[in-house]
Amino acid sequence: VQLVESGGGSVQPGGSLRLSCAASGFPFSSYSMTWYRQAPGKEREWVSAVTSSGSITNYADSIKGRFTISRDNAKHTVYLQMNSLKPEDTAVYYCNVRYFSNDYWGQGTQVTVSS
């Protein structure tokens, strides 16, 4: 299993970024995918999840209404569209899949929101 995140960067408050996670090594279209983030000095926290078909999504209260998770099963990729970014969104963002009861993580992509 391999997960590779991309799309992070530095933006001003109110800006937008789109994160991508390219997946391989497992039947992508059969598994839910999840985004987490970890801010400096804090524990990793759950951000959002999408079911295998993409029909059901869930969001943490802190980002609800600002972030949108989606997936393209043909491209084996899951996305996180982040709008109206705030300084408190600054973190390393990771995608995750639970495959055969094991959690797999990418290397993460840094998002920094600062004026």
C-alpha cells in the first residue's frame, strides 16, 4: 500500500488549497478514505472521510462548511478542497486507509496559513 499526498503550501487566511492523495497497492474503489492532520505540538486529529463510492462524506466540526472531500476512483485519488483557510488549519495533512485491519499513512503534506 502506498499513499502519496501533494498540494500543500503556504497561503494567507481566507485562501484555498486542494490536497491530493494518490493511492496504490490495494483495491482503492472498495475502501473508504480518510484525511487527518497534525498541528505542531498537538495530536493527530481526524478531519474528513469518504466512503468507497464517494456517496457519503463526513467532516470534523472544525472544518465543516469550508472543506470538501471527494474521490476519483478511476484515478485512485482522494482530494481535500480547503476553502476559507484559517491560521488554525496550519498542520501536516495525511491521508489514511484501513486495509485488512492495518492503518496505512502517506508522508503528509504541509499546509501553512499565515499573513
